[in-house]
Amino acid sequence: MTDAQLYLAIGLPVFAVVMNILAGVLQTNSLNGRFTSLESNMNARFASIDSRFAGIDARFDSLDSRFETLLAKL
């Protein structure tokens, strides 16, 4: 066996393993980016829902004050 054959026999599997690890890291980074995007989208949606509930809560507070004034007059 020549030196070149030995280097190929050792180098090719090592190269394949390193490329596999690199592909896994790239895939993990891609998934992390997608989850970050999804998280920001969900935060925006929940903020919108929270503002809607705040508006509804303000309406109920005004109705509550009206009923209190009506009950106070009785």
C-alpha cells in the first residue's frame, strides 16, 4: 500500500464525517432561525390580542361605573 492510498483510506472517511457534522450545524442554525421568526410572529399576535382585551376591559369598566351610579341613585 502506498502512502497516497493510506491517506485516501483515512482522509475520505474523515472528510465525510466532517461534512456530515457541518451539514448538521447548518440545519440546526436554519431551524433556530425559523423558530425565532415564529416566536416573533406569535409575540406580535399575542400583543394584538392583549390590546383588544384591554379595549374590552375598558368598555366593561365604563359599564360597571354606569351601573354603580344607577344603583347609587336607587
